[in-house]
Amino acid sequence: MAIRNNARPSRKTLTLALATALLAPVGGAMAQDTKAPDETSEATQTEASSTGQSPPSKKTIDKVTVTGSRIKRADIEGPAPVTVITAEEIQATGLNTIHEVLNTLTQNTGDVDNDMTSGGWTPNGSFINLRAMGPGYTLVLVNGRRMADYPLSYRGASNAVSTSSIPSGAVERIEILSGGASAIYGSDAVAGVVNIITKENYEGDQFRIKGGTTLEGGGGNFTLQWTGGRSGDNWSVTYGADYFYRKPIMASQRDFMDSYYDNPAFEGREEFVNNPATGIRAYRYARSSTRPGLPGVPATANYWIDANGNLVPSAPAEATGAGLAALQHNCGMFGVFEPFNSSASINNNRPNQCGYFGQPATQTIQNKYDRLGAFVSGTYDFDNGMQLYGQFLGTELSSMTASSTRFLQPSGGYSTSPLGLIYHLRYLTPDEIGSPQRILHDEKSFNVATGLRGTIWNDKFDWDIGVAHSRFKYEGKRPWILTGPFYDYFFGGQPQRAPAGVYNVYPYFPNYNEAYLKRWLSPITPQIYRSFADDLVTTGDSQSTQVNLTVGGELFDLPAGPVGVAGVLEWGSQEYENRPDIRTTTDYTGYDKAMGLTSTRGEGKRDRWAAGVEFSIPIFSKLNMSLAGRHDDIDGMAESANTWSAGLEFRPFSNLLLRGNYATSYRAPDMAYVFAQESGGYYSVVDYYRCRRDGLTPTSGEGNPCSSTANPNLSAYAYQVFGLREGSQKLGPEKGKSFTTGFVWDMMDGMSISVDYYNIELKGKVAYLSSVYMLRTEADCRLGQTEDGAPVDANSPQCREFLSIIERNPDAEQRINTFSVYPYNQSFSETAGVDTAWNYRFSTGWGDFALSASHTIVTKLRDQEFPGSTVLDRRIHKQYFDFRSRANWSMSWSKNGWSTYLGGYRLGSLPNWAEDARIGPFIVWNGSISKRITEKLQIGLQVSNLFGARPPRDDTYDSYPYFWRSYQTGAIGRQFGADLTYKF
């Protein structure tokens, strides 16, 4: 993608100088008309000198507001780097969504869930992770105003903005500020700010239609965009609509990931090293001292149904004779199951089980999309100089994801009955449920803003008072098994207490007999499936309201120039509601309780207010200082947040800018962390107090005498405990600081390079308390010293807190009865690196050319889970999958109505799955060509992933899909598109 460190002007001409830099050809997109240099007379003036001679033309430069400051300025470059992506560049790449565009940023080095995570917490969300700090640590704005968070919690814990609700046809440009900016914008601006600016000041109407597909199947898409505008003497309006439809891509449509046969560990072998999903199994245990079963139960065996409908046992290690024939027949009953041997040393031609090799390929690798967006903005100028403005952006999105077909099991897989102790497992196939296991998502969102602006004090200061509201509503439906009906159909009733002499660890079904065993081993119909399954409905609602008053202008003059100032008063409100289906909550005990799925409810509201001021001070003609400060108060936050920033711009020569910026930042605790309601579940824990009390010393790894490895019966120091989890309103702000320094050098006419170093730290990062940290600290408090012998005050606030949330039995054993888990300000993160960008624009007799390249290298990425724990170097740690480097580049050419674009990006290496080496890099190229047929008509062709790059091969990646999710583009493969644009 062509990415440039400057801003594109709107239809209102800013300056001849800016226009010259910004109107060079990029990708040949047919945008709104822009005046040629000889038509910009209103942007230039000629002044008479004192000698009466006419000097050369001097440009009077209009000032604009750039992301990262509220003070209008003539220079696009400031103390902190800002990257700009224009609508033309987006169109030239052939990418269809704003998320795809942002994913090419070199600053986007962090791992983030995507469509490949179809079974995750937010399978339809689209998040950005600048600097690998986490999705919620980048502030996402629309026209400088906050968006509502995605209503579902990212990975079940935190909130973040999803860009899935932004139609690309509404976007004029995207500005990305790197580094902390809380002194300007408040909470969340820790790693950076993404400001999505919609189109305005448009004249005429333009229609664009585009169709596309993938080379290997699936993903067919259609786009229809309409943009228009009108204006009069004192009014203007811009409007548009954007419709986007895309078919899903199923994993089964990619031959390199359509089954477990693609496992690199299986390649070239006759034995399957890593078991596929066992399609169906009923394994009966023999009677023993640990699993006594019932009297008279014969030896262990797998059961199968033969061609005559009879149950036939087979040996667990290898089926032979009648057992083999029954196994083969039973597998064939489902159409998609295959016999195999679960041992890594026995040939699959000597099977013992029935495998579902295509099971994982029933999931989507790219979601189905059906999105309609509309936008409108306008202004009205009053006679007294005030201007009324308004903006609206709304989207309705229906999408579908599909997770791998799910398995069926009683609790733990085991059950006891008159037939003995049997291990049950089976997978449902798409034919049995009527389709892949689809999850439907309906999302509605809108952003609306209105206000008045004008000038005061003889036009010396600008003022703006506005109100904005953003809302995001979500409804999801997923099919799921219901516990009661499931047990009735497959086991003849609900589990009961086992009679004397029967192994009573697992559920007991007194009515279970051979008829139900046959039912377990037989295919079902979609009608039967619907008798024990239902759609679970989850709803979410997130809202953000903001009222602000901004005043800015020139305060007074210094010898080097005027002092700029901007002040802001701001009030805001957030609302959050997450309501999962009641049948998934931990305290629901009904007959139709969801089987093996739990969710947490949460809802709340909080208000905030803030005041901030910003200065731009010309110290010398070549040196400028920027200062900013802000105070934020937020309901439910333990303390207020005060942030500040200071920046310098030094121009020793007209073609060289040296710059630096230091800023403090903060993030208010997530609404999900604050307002999550109580939920519960069983946790596997190590009881460090009892272990140390009994004279043992806990260690890490398998040698830990307190671990379950040393105590297989889980009765001494490692066992399961029921724990409660709930949000907390005692959380304080997460506090950060960032530093950037670098230079911008205009090397020659049309060529520039920028290099910027960044460093970002964040302390008090909120996370749910680790059970290891909690129980280790509790042991310190009870024993009065740490494991190293350092004294601990048992009456300290931390000790009192931890002792109160862990409840132990009052007997001599003092085992843990229950504990409560809350989120705390506990962890620490730090990252550093270097951003480099190069741009070159020139014209020859062969046409106009534009070249660009950007690169980010991460030199530091560290995490500490809680105070006192080991600081992990995530940059080199092979259990973390964040990129250490990213790059992108572009080349474009235009002449006589023809335009071409060729660009790409490179993702640096990642650890292999075995965690003993690194793989990569991953390189993707995109290209396009367009021709302006007439002044009104343009056609174009686009190719994404031009050379069909595949995910880097990792022979150690023996877990489906056998590559990391960040390589989703490689799974999608080559995509083609063609578009037609017509302007009235």
C-alpha cells in the first residue's frame, strides 16, 4: 500500500504547496475534481515590497487541523509522526474493508484475532493492535470523535473498537498517529490514534460498482458505492451509500488445509502421528480396582454396528475379523468418516478407530458479509459568521461465521450404566445438522455529530461546540446442544446417583442399554438434531456520548511568530451491556441448560469529564515547542488521570526537520473489567501455603513437589477449587508514557525520508488476577515471609485483601474451599522500535511516478504479568507471536488517463510451533490498473495477493490449521476484482 506521511487536502484548496505535494498520481483512482495549480488563485497573493517592486509570488497558507493536535497549523509534519492513507490508495490496493487496509500498516505489529478465529469470543470483530500493546490501547476516532466499543469483550476480558462498521466508500482518508496522545484525546490513546475521516465538500455524483472473487473458490464479492454532494452560497451537503456483499470461504475450499491429512507430521507416513478428531467412539472399560463397573462386564472393547445392525466388539489396539468389518461399515454409515489407527506406530491400514479427517475444514477462514452503510455531512453558514455542521454515518451488517462441527460427550466423556463404564465421543457432521455449524451476527451501528462553530475577538480565535453520539448493537445466534434433551435422546434419561459398587465419579444412566448404544453409533437427521439443540442468542449494546467546547487561535506574538493555543472542555458518557443467553450462565440449572458453554453478563454506565489546554510556541524562527496538558475524571475509576506532553520541532534548514515528543498517557479500566457480573467455575490450582507449611519448596516445572506431576491423585497440594470471578470498581487508570524522536529530510525535489524512534511503557495494566500470583502471595502473608525468606507484613492492605478472597476450611488440613478472582492493576508492558518511511514523486516524458516504502523494526517488547514476576522478553520469546518487523511499499504511474499501481507488504519472522526456531517472512503483492475512458468514466482491474503467497511452511506446526492465524491472507489466496466508476 502506498502510505505517505502527509495529509490529503479536501476540495477546499489548502495551499499551492500542499496541493503540489498531494496531487501527484496514486493508483489512478477517480476521486472528486481538484483544481489545477493555475486555478488556485485564492490560495496565493502578491505583496508589494517597500521599494515598490513586485516580489515573487508568496503563498498565504491556510491552516488545517492534523490528528494529534487541536491547534491549526500550516505544516503537516509535527513533533510526532502521522501516517496518512487516502481513499485513492485504498481503492488502488483492491482491498475491500478498512480492517484489511489498517492491517497493512507497519506499526500494526501485534497479533490479533481475525476471521480465522471463528470459534473465539468476537468472531465478527475487526481490531487493530498497534505496537503489540493490545487492541484496546489504540484510540479509534471518526472525524476526531470517539466510537462506541464493540459490545462483546475481546477474548472475553477487554473492550476495543471494531472497524467492521466503517464502510470504505465513506472514507476520505485515515490518519494514524504513533505514540501516546492522552494529553489531547484522553483515555485509550496509549499506542496511537487512528482517525477515520469521512468525505465532505463534494460536488456532483459518482457511482462505483465492483465485483471480485478468489482464484481457489469462495469469497465472491460485490460492491456498490454512491458518493454525491451539492452546495450553494451558504450551504453544502455530501452524501453517499456503500453496499458490500461477500460470500464466505470455507476451509474445505483450500486443499492445503481441508483435512487432518495436511498435518506436516503425517506427510509421507503411513501412521498418523497426531490423532485426527475421532469421528465416533464407544469404548467400554474392563472391570478393575480403579474402575470397577458392574459385575460380569467383559474385557475392554470398542463397539461398532455391522451391516446387519448388530453390535460387534473389536480389540482396542487393532480391529480384526468381524470387528474390522463392523468398524468399516460403521464409519461408512456417516459418509465422511474413515477408519484409522490411533497409534503412531501402527499403519492406518490396520485401523482401530473411526476418524473424521475433514472435521476442522467445516469452519470459515473468511466471514460472509452483507453490509449496507450510509453517510451524510453538511454545513450551513449564517450571516453572522457562525456555521452549523452535522455528520451521520450508519451501518447495518449481517454476517456468518462457521466453527468446526462440535463433538458430543456426556460430562468428561465417561458414563456408567448397566453396560459398564463407557467412554462416549462423537462429532456431528454438516449432513446431520443440515449445514456447517453457522453462527449468525447482526450488527447495527451509527455515529452522529452536530454543532456550531465560528470566530470571536475579531476573528482571532475559532470556537466549536458540538455533541456526538455513537452506538453499536449486536445480536448473535449460534446453535448449541441442550443438556436435558441431549441426555434423554442418547442415554434414556438424566444422570442419576450410581448404586453401591458402581464407579461413581461419572454420570450414571440406569436406562442405558444396547438400543441407546446403537443410537449413539448411528447418524441422525437434522430433525433429530433440532430436538436436542437450539439457537443461543447473545445481545450486546455499547454507547458513547460526547459534548465538547473547543477554542483555539493565536494568543500573542513572539519575535519568532504567534503563540498558538487551543483549549477544550469535554463531557462524555459510556454505556455497556452484554447479555448472553440465560441458558449459558453459571447459575442456570434448567433442563435446557447449554451443554459445556458458560458466559458472563455485564452492564454498566459511567460518565467522564475533562479539561485540556495546548500551546504551540515558536521559540526561534527554526525551533517550535508544543505543550499540552489534560485532566480526566471518570466515574468508577479509583483516581483521576492527569496527562501532559511536550514536543519540539527544529528546522535547521528548510529541507530538514528534527523532532521529538514526550507524552504521558492513560487508559480507563475496561467497562467489561468494571461491570462484569459474578460467574463461577472450577480451577486447577496449586496450594502453595499448604505445600510450604509442610516443609516443601515450590519450584517451576515437573520437579515441583507441589504439582500434580508429583501428586497424581491431586489430593495433596494440587487439586480443583470452585472459584468466583467478578468485575471490580476499585480499578485505577493504566498509566503510560511514550517518547518519539526522529527527523524528516527532503533529500531532493519530490523525495523525502523520515526516521523515528519510539518507546512506550504502560504500568498498572488491568488483568484478572492470576491464581498462581494470588496463591503465592496468600502463602507469603499467612507464613509471614516470601519463598526467599524476606519478611511480609500480614496486616498490609495487600495481605488483608488476599486473605479475604481465599476461603479455607477451618479443619487441620486447611484446604481451599473457594476463592474470588477480581481484575487488578498489576502488569507492565514496554515496547520500542524504529519507523522509517521514504517517498519519491517525479515526472518524466513517460508519465508521473510515485514511489514509497515504509518499515518498522521492534527493538524491545517486554511484559511482566504481576509485580515481582519475571519480565518476559516477548521479542525473542518463542511462545509469543508478535511481529518483530513489518514493511510495505508501492509504485504507481499515470499518463494519458492510464494509471497503474504495484505494492505489497512483508511480515517478519515468527517462532515455529516447536518453539525452537523461527519461520518467515511472509510477503504479499497487490496490483491494479485503470483507464479513464472519458472525463466521467473510468474502469479498473485489481489483484490482491498477486503471486498467490501461501502461509510460510512450518513442519513442526502439527495443530490445525498448521499455520498461524496472522497469515490469513495466504489462506485466502489470490483475489481478482474489476470496477467501473462513473461521475455525473
